[in-house]
Amino acid sequence: MTDFTSEVKTIPYNDGSVFALLSDLSKLEGFRERIPEDTFKNVLFERDGCSFDIHPAGKVEFRIVDREPNRTIKFQTVHSPVPMYIRIQLKPESRTLTKMKMTLEADLNPLLKPMLSKPIQEAVDRISTLIATLPYE
């Protein structure tokens, strides 16, 4: 497995509010306009997962496989060109600040790794930045 990790982001909301939104992906539907359409197409949000088309990988679908309240949300692909896992880790910094880090693990073929590493890291960075800028009220 190859790990792609975001920088630690600071979210100006408490960990409970952040967890409540991110652990029910259907709540992200209201933020569809923030998703970069040049990268993610045909985005669908459901309570326990999401799917989208991404160039050059094609259709990708993630399902939440574990929730640890206010700490961790784990996702696994159920449809993807390569097996992937995402872990969003939350850590309270104060009553009104939460630190967040996102890690994507991908089972990349050694021949594909050089071609896919950069686009995957860019996607992780874009998604983590988007997560950090959402209103969690």
C-alpha cells in the first residue's frame, strides 16, 4: 500500500460538529458547488458513502466502514480501479478548534505508481482543503 497524506488542517469548529457533518455524507449535498468540477464529476452523496468520476481513474465509490465518534472516519472503496482506503483523523485543539488529517492508502501497481501518485496526492490535498473550509454549524 502507498500512503498519501494531507497536511494537518485547522478547522475553526469543535470536533463534535466536524464529526457530525463528515460522518453523514448526505449532509455534504449542500456544498456541491464547492467541489471542483474539473476534477470530480457526477458526484453523489449518501449517508454512508459517496461516488464520483475522476479523471483519469474513472468511477470511484467509497463507503464508510468505521466511525469512532469525534476522532476517526474510515472509508473503503467498493468500486475503483485500485483498492483504496481513506482515514480522516480529528483531534480537538480547543473547544472551538479541531485539527484534521486525511490519509489515503492505495494498492498501486508498481507500473502505475509513477503515473498516479501525483494526481492522487493532488486530490488528497484538494479534498482536505475543502473539508477544512466547510461551515460546520
